[in-house]
Amino acid sequence: MSVRYSPEVLSYFRSTGAGWQTRMDAALKILVKKDPDWLKKLG
């Protein structure tokens, strides 16, 4: 699988140190759980 993220998003999560990928995954899980239809709102 290949995923592209904006430089700003990568920079933010990488700046949090070791385990940044796990934190990114956790953040996405929170978003999906909070608003399952968030992707539809992007247009």
C-alpha cells in the first residue's frame, strides 16, 4: 500500500518523535469514529 501525505502533515507528526506513525494512525481512528462521513464532506 502506498499513501501520500502533505509535507505539513508529515512534518507535524514526525516532530512528535519516535512512534509518530502510531500517533498518526490513532488520530485518523479518532476522526473516523467521531465523524464516519468526514470524507464525503471533502467533496
